[in-house]
Amino acid sequence: MLPSTSSTHASPGHLHTQKWRGRVGMTLVAMLSVLAGMTDAIGFMASGDFVSFMSGNTTRLAVAISVGDLGLTGRLLLLVATFIAGNALGIIVSRLGGRRALPLMLSIAALLCAAAIWPFDEQLPALLAAIIAMGMLNAAVEQVNGLPVGLTYVTGALSRFGRGLGRWLLGERRDGWKVQLIPWTGMFAGAVLGAVLEHHFGIKALLASGLLAGVLGVVSLRIPRRWQLGYMPR
């Protein structure tokens, strides 16, 4: 159960709405995490670079600097900067779209499909398009009922889960920490699916990511407007 931010005197109807808002939000988080994991696995297998896991690219960047590999250093700096730009673009698109998920998700879908059908042997432009898309994805959901969630990275989710587990072992019975496994599970499942798809289709497997992004955008139309405003960053 997600933690309640309402008072103890909240009406049953309000509590019921909050419960369903939490369930819908975490389901959306799970599916968006599947999208992130799938895309990251496809990009990594096709190019050797991470598409959403910038912690990994940052460590690789440090190693490249330490051994004086200027070519790899420049490439990784470009990838990290592109991810930052994607996050900024996600906020811009979200705001221009009235903080609705559909315009954001359709933009992400377009970028992923463009990356999938990139016709030239040089894959860097396709990789950059996918990275921008993953940066933008973080603007889709930032929190659910007051719980922070990450979509393209799960270190924070595992850390919050571990801290919650520690408190539980000490006898504290706070709610919310268990759901932090949802984005991790979604990303893991998506990465497995992405790896299988890339094995058969190469970088063109990003088309599946693009289609999933589009479907999730259409599905978001069924989510009440006030709930979406609560999920998305301001």
C-alpha cells in the first residue's frame, strides 16, 4: 500500500481515490520502466554504450580519462550531455503540452522510431536520438502519492527499498518502501525483452520501444487529468 499524505480524518471516498491513484501510477511506472530497460538493453548491445544508465557511462568516462583515451572520452561526454539535454527537453515538451503525458510520449515514440530506421552505418545519431528519448521519459512520472520514483535508473529505488527493509527489520512498519521494487522489476524485465529483440533485429529493435511508447501515450488518455498532474514534475 502506498503511504497516505492525507489526515487520519480523510473520508472513505478520498482514501479509495488515493488508493486507485497509487495503483494506476505504479502500473504506469512499471510499464515506463519496461520501456527504459528495453531501450537501454537494445542500445547497449547494438553500440556498447548505455542509453539510459548514465551512472555506467560516467564510470566509463572516468576510466577513459584515466587511460588518456580522448576519443572515448569525447564520445561519453557527448552521451551524458545529450541525456541532460533530453531531460530538459522533456520538461519543455511537458509544459508546452499542458503537462499531459500524450504529447511527451508521442515525442519519445517518434525519436525511438527514427533511431530504429536510421539508414546509415554510423549509429551515433541513432544512439543520440534514443538517449534524448530516455532523458525525456523522466518527465512522464516523478512521484506517485508522494513517493519519488525513477524511470531510467533504479539505483535510487534499490537504495530506498534497502533502507525501508532495514527499518522494517528494526520493527518500524512504514508503508511504501516495498513498491520501490516495481521500477527495478520493470526495468529488468524490459532489459531481458530488449536483449532478445536486439539479438534478432539489431538496433532496428528500437522500433518496438517506439511502438510501446506510443501505446503508453494513448493509454495515458484514460488516466484522469488531475492524477497526471500529480504524477508529472512541475
